[in-house]
Amino acid sequence: MQAILEAKNIEAGYGDVVIIRDITMDIAAGEIAAVVGPNGSGKSTLIKSILGFATLFRGSVIFMGEEITGIASNKAVNLGIGYVPQIDNVFSNLTILENLDMGAYSRKGKDSIKASKKGILEIFPELEARKKGLAGNLSGGERQMLAIARAMMAEPKVLLLDEPLASLSPKPSAVIESKLKQISKAGIAIIIVEQNVRKALDISNWGYVIVNGALVMKGKSTELLADDSFKKRFLGLEQEN
Ligand SMILES: Nc1ncnc2c1ncn2[C@@H]1O[C@H](COP(=O)(O)OP(=O)(O)OP(=O)(O)O)[C@@H](O)[C@H]1O
Ligand SMILES: [Mg+2]
């Protein structure tokens, strides 16, 4: 299948410090890839390096067949790479509708923006119900929904989400999981960084395991979950959560 986003042999970090080495991954439309691994292993650094938020020392990034290595983060968003950071991902002092408008800041065409907003609020009726309220008054799960909805306002082809389920209790977490599946089925590629290995592999098609900055395993999520050495080595990580 044609990849929407490919990261090849990525070496990245901060300043002159290398954090991740030789990581290759790709994602196709309608698929979910999970990047899992222990605390501090370099999961966030991988997605930040694709978006220009971390230093990319080596490797290449290809988006829809075109090389975009070293692209500035605002340009990546304009091209169709959506990003939902781990924290501070909504504007608390703005309303839900204003947050959604912020997500479309680089788009032109009032009617198409309005149409996107309508479609996105259909996926998130929880937000529709409170659209004139301040984002700061939302629950953790609703905030995460708003962060995802805002990223979708830029019409992404691929969404990179950094721990969208972390700190959520089981019920809101399950709601977000089902929204992500729905968004993926609509043809958007999703890369999700997640510490909870079992949960991440349950919702994804592909799993990438990063330990100490290196890719140690990758494969179909169902196959990883069934693999004895994987289970022994990585499902124990769940105890950290
Ligand atoms: N802005 C930064 N400047 C310098 N070092 C950083 C920066 N951000 C992260 N690091 C370091 O890079 C390493 C990997 O961090 P990263 O955030 O990518 O890990 P992670 O796998 O996402 O961890 P977590 O599960 O805790 O989110 C850590 O040692 C961290 O201290
Ligand atoms: Mg992280």
C-alpha cells in the first residue's frame, strides 16, 4: 500500500545530543501505527523530529511521495501533517468553536471551513453540545477530543498524536480510542505514541517498539501481541501505568 508518511533511518535529538538512532517507519491511509516503549525511550522525539520540533541529524521524511526532510512545523501542518502534543494542546481561555477556528488558521474558503467544522462536530457530539463554552472548563477526555478535533480542522492526511490516552480513566480513554478508529476509517493515517503497550496495540494495525532510542521490534499489532518474546519483554511495561 502507498505510504502517506515515511520516516527513513531517522537520527534525531536536541541541540547536539542524539536521542534516537536509525528509526524507519511508515504509515498508509486508513491505518493506525502505535509507537510504544518505556519512559524516555525517544517516542516523542521521533514524532517531533518529523515535525521540526527536534533536531534531525540524519535520515529522511517523505510525505505522499515527496521528500520533506527538515520541514518547518507550520509548513508540515499546511501540507497535511496534523500534530496533537502531549500537553498544552488546547487554548483554555478560548471557546471550543474558537479552538476549532484556530485549527483552520492557514486555510482559505469560509464555506469549506464551515463544512469541516460541521463534519468534525458530528464525530464529536460531546463538543457540539458545549461549543460556546470555554475549553478550560472541559474534562480531561473532552480536552483531548478538542485537541484532536482542532488538529483535524487543518484537513490532515496524517495525524501524529502524543499520548492521547495518558492520564485518562478507562471510560474517556475508551471513547477516544473509538473516535480514533472512526477517524482512521475515514482514511486519515494515524500515528499514536503510547506508553500503555497493550492498549496501543489493541487499537493499532502496526506496532513500533522503541527502547533507548533504537527500534527493537516492529510488526503487525496482532502478531506482536501473540509473540512470546514480545509478551515477555514488553507487556510487563504496562505495570508502569
Ligand atoms: N527538549 C529537550 N531537550 C533535551 N532533551 C530532551 C528534550 N525532550 C526530551 N529530551 C530527552 O530525550 C529523551 C527521550 O525523550 P522523549 O520525550 O522522546 O521520550 P518518550 O519516549 O516520549 O518518553 P515519555 O514516555 O516519558 O513521554 C529523554 O532522555 C529526555 O530527557
Ligand atoms: Mg513522550
